[in-house]
Amino acid sequence: MNTDVPSGAARWSRRRTWSLLGALVVVVAVASAFLAVGDRRAPGDVTSPVAGSTAATTAGPAPGATDPASGATAPDARSSDTAAPAPPAGGPPTSAADPVTIAQELPPDLPAVALEEPVPVDGLTIEVASIEGIDGQATGPGNIAGPAVRVTVRVTNDSATDMSLGAAVVNLFHGPEATPASPLEDPSQEPFSGTLRPGASADGVYVFTLATGDRDSVTVQVGHAPGASYAVFTGAAS
């Protein structure tokens, strides 16, 4: 009877195979234990800078931000609480009144009178005290010396209250077309200013450039205050 006895080489080969299988089992067991520990870590548990960075990068989009994957904007819960109320139907709100432009017409000039006649207006008496031709002197930029007329206007306060003359205006026109004469800053000019007391009189002196040949027909226009009717005087200047 023949009995097969394994040789030494065969026994060594079987031991090697069992050793490799045992090592593989150990590796699989260690890997399974590592994965199990990783799965049991609480969500959001920051244990290292790497873990914290991962949690930050995987957080959901902020309210109102745009999701890069879908292109949609994430809803903001606060927007529902602060939404503006819808405008009322039927036209604009009545709380804000539309601006209304009101045209204010200036009062007409008073009827023209001769140069030597006084004109009563708003409790004052206005008159041309004198009008004379002079050789005007230029004292300011843009002024040109030459023939001119000097007009002296007198105002008397016939009312019982003070009258301001700081905004009084005097103009001069000449010829049939009522061409405006240019004011001249002559050293002799002295415009109205200050306040006129009841019963008092004040003179204002104004100088205008005017050629000698244009003095046959002149018009002096005097306004004692903004919005007041103008007193008008016409005649020939000397």
C-alpha cells in the first residue's frame, strides 16, 4: 500500500498561502474599523483646520445668494417680512400733492406823465427832480466814458409807515422804439438805499450813457419796490 507523504516543499507552500490570507483579513478589519469611526463623527464637528474648511465649503448658500448649480436665487426668509406694500389701484396716491405752478402777473405801469409832474403810488410821491446832460466818467469794468444824462429822482413818503427803498429801480429809454439806455458807473451816481421815514424825502441819482442826438424824447421809469407799478415820465432831456 502506497501512502502519499507531503514533501517539505508542499508543506511550505500551504503555510505561505495561509499567512497571506491571514494578513489580508487583518487589513480588511483595520479598514472597516477606520471607516466606522469616521462615520460616527457628528455633523459639523470641527476637529482640525481641514475639517473646518470642509464644513465651511459645504455649507448651504446664504439667504438671497445664487446657487451656481441651478442658477436660481435662494429665497430670503426676511424678504417676506419687509416687502413693500403694493400701490393702491386707481391712480397715484393722494398723500403727495402735485406741484401747481401759479403765474404771477406784474401790475401794469402807471399812465405816463410829463417829466416835471409828480406821481402818487402806494403812499409815496415820485417825481423827476432833474435830468441833465453830462460828460460821463467810467469807473468800473465795461463802462465807457462819454456823453450821458444824469437823472435825479425824488421820493416822498406820504404814508404813516417806513418805506424801504433798497430795491428801487430806475430805467431810461429813448426814441420812438423806447431803446434802453445803458447805466454808467459815473462817480456822481447815488442810487436809493435804506428806509424812508413817514413825511421824509430822499433823492436817488442815476447816470445813463446817451448821445446828444438821442435826448429829444426820453422816458424815465421808476419802481419803488419789487412787484409795484412803475411810475413813467416822458419828455425831452436837456
